[in-house]
Amino acid sequence: MDDPTRDDPTATVSASVTGGLRQRLRWTPDGAVHDGPRRYLLMRPDVLMGVLRRLPEAARAQALAAFADSVADNGVDSIRAYFRQVGEDPSALLATTAAAAADLGWGAWRFEPGRARLGLVVEGSPFAVGHGPADAPVCAPIAGMLRAVASVSTGIEVDVTETRCVACGAARCEFEARWAAC
Ligand SMILES: [Zn+2]
């Protein structure tokens, strides 16, 4: 069924800024979980990431890249609307994003803004925990969300790299968005 608010991110996100996501989630009798018009899914991280573990290495890399792209593409409208709601204040956008991440069980996020970069440190990434030991970083969904946040707050497309990952033996996952300084 068409959702009339789907193309109006301002309508769907305004409540996100005024209250915590955790308080807004609603379980409906049809077996769905909603934040307003947006449906969510609760899933064990080991089940989700077990899909990737079962893929050959090349396919796993492709799947992770697609995962990052999907999160960035689907999340950017919401991030853009958050940004407008907080008066285009980058610090407020980062605080709102970190709070929403925690409410979704995506770990404890700490942004580290810098010149021509935006760092992100994540403790307890469910993607790393769910995947288990790996030869390359696996937290592509977080990288995708950082790409959306950095692109919206800077107004330019940015590249994001996960520079350290718990799945590779690091103590925490670290990400970096970089763009050209001018
Ligand atoms: Zn990671």
C-alpha cells in the first residue's frame, strides 16, 4: 500500500528529533514494528551476518558494498530531514544520529569531527559481533550511514573507510569520512 508520507521526509522525521526513537517504536497487531510510517525489523545479528559468512570471499565483499550503498541511499533522506530540523547544525545532527543508532542497537557511537574529515568510533558493533572473526572489516551498514551523515552535513559526496574493525581483532570499530579541503 502506498504511504502518503513516504516522499515527505520532513513529515516522517520531525518526530525523530523531538523524541527518542526507542520511545516512538510501536508494535502493531499485524506483527509489525513501526516508527511512524517506517517499518523496522528486529533480527539477531548472528542471523543477519551469517548470510555473509556463507558467501565466497568475492561475493561477500560485493554484498558488504551493496549493504553500505543501501543504507546510505535509504538513510540519506532521513538524515537530510534531521539536518533541517536541527537548523543545519552539524553538531546537533551528529548527536541525533548517535542517539538513533543506540536506540536501534547499532552500538555506542562517538563522532570525531575534524578538518576535511569526520571520524566515528563505535563500541559494540552488532555487525562485527554477529559476523565473528574476519580478514576485512564487516561493518558496512555503519559505513553507509556515516557516508549519508557526512555527505549531508558537508553538502558534497564523501568516501568512507572502516579503518579498524572488531571482527579483525581491534578493540573497537573506527570509520573515517574524508573529503577534499579547500
Ligand atoms: Zn567493524
